[in-house]
Amino acid sequence: MQPAQNASVASRPVHFSSTRPRGHRPAKPSPVIEPGWVRLWLLLGAAVLVIGAVFAFSVDCSVAQWFHECHKLKNLRYLRDLASICEIFGRAECALLVAILMWRLDRSRHWAIPGVVATALLSGLAADGVKMLIARARPHSFDFLGSVWSSFGPWLPLGSLGSASQSFPSAHTATAVGLAVSLVCIYPAARGLFCILPFLVAFQRVDSGAHFLSDVLCGGAVGCLVAALTLRFRWLDQQNAEWFWGRVGTICSRLRWRRAST
């Protein structure tokens, strides 16, 4: 009799309850930092960096010559190697790599990819725009015979003097700051790592003789200002970003349709 009862129990359909256990919450992505107070800190940081750059003009030549002499020593070898590895964080290629990684690994943050890339690239482009207005010799191309002001060249060179006269400001540092700020807003749990990387990029640019100290400070200020503008226009806000980039996609598709029809 017992096997028959077991068979009848096994033949009954099993119904699973659709109610969730008390206290159960669905998994949510890591929180995103609200951009309001971040914007104020960025503006304050930009002001501090500009003031620091003004005072750094008096020690630019001394700092550049000190770094040049330190290349003969091995005390900063490990820091120099680490900074050389992190130098890619100040390149546009790194912003594109971050976009690819976010696209493949974090589907909940796809809406932030255009804002992250735009913040980094616009920061670097803004610094490059200033270089078109002000010419300054790089430390490895400067003879250090005159004062620090002799490192500056004519106004409005518009790139005619070549890369050797495009020291002010540092586009690598500006790109690194813009990328770091956008990533801190999206991934606040890793803010410590993202805040260290721009300092390593700035150190590498000064250590390699590509920029003076005031150049990287002004580059950081440019990155802070551009990041503050992107936060002001809510490019890193999910609802606004989805609506804005959706409109951009619609406009681009209409332009393609018009070209194809003509």
C-alpha cells in the first residue's frame, strides 16, 4: 500500500508559489553619485588648480630640471614604471576601451557610455584648443637659459610650430581627469582607483619632460571644467542620457534616410 501512495503523490503536479519571501529584494546595480554636489567640487577644484598653476610658474624650470636629473637615479624607478603604464589612461584610446568594457560587462550602464566617452574626449579636445592659442616649448625642447616666460611663444600659433611648442596645457591630464570624474560618478565604489590615475598620468607627463608642472595643473583644471559642464547638462543622468542620445540616434537615422533617398 505504501508504494501506491508514493506513486500517487509523485504523479500530482507541483505548484511553486509566485510570492517572494519576506525581506527579499532584487539585485540592483551599484548606486550612481548625484552630480549636483560633484559639480561644485569640480568648480572649486578647477579654481584651486589654476591658482596652483600661477604659483607653479615660479618653480617650473626648477622642477623640470630636477626631474631631468632624477633620471640618473634609481630612487623613483618603480613609481616611474607605474606611471608609464598608467599613461594610457590619459589617451583617447583608453576612453574607447572603457566604452567597450562597459558595453560587454555592464549592461545596466549602457546609457552612460556616450557620456563617459564624451566627457573624456571633450576634455582632451578643450586642452588641444588652448594649445592652438598659446605656444609653449616642452621641457625636453627648452634650453633653460632664460626665465620661465621665455618658454612661451607667440599667440595664436594654430599648430604651426609643431608638437614641440604645444606644452600648455597638458591634454593627457585633462583627458585623464575627465575620464576619472565620469567613472567616479558611474562607479563610486572604485572612486579611490579612479582618483589616483590622473595623478599618475600627470606625474608621467612631467617626469618624461613633456610638460611643466603648471601645464599639468592647468590641464587638470580644464578637465574639471569640462566634466562640470557635462554634469550640468546631465549627460551622466540616466533618464536624460537615454532621452538625449535617443534623440541623437533619431536625427542621425533621419539624415541617413534623406541621403539614401536623394
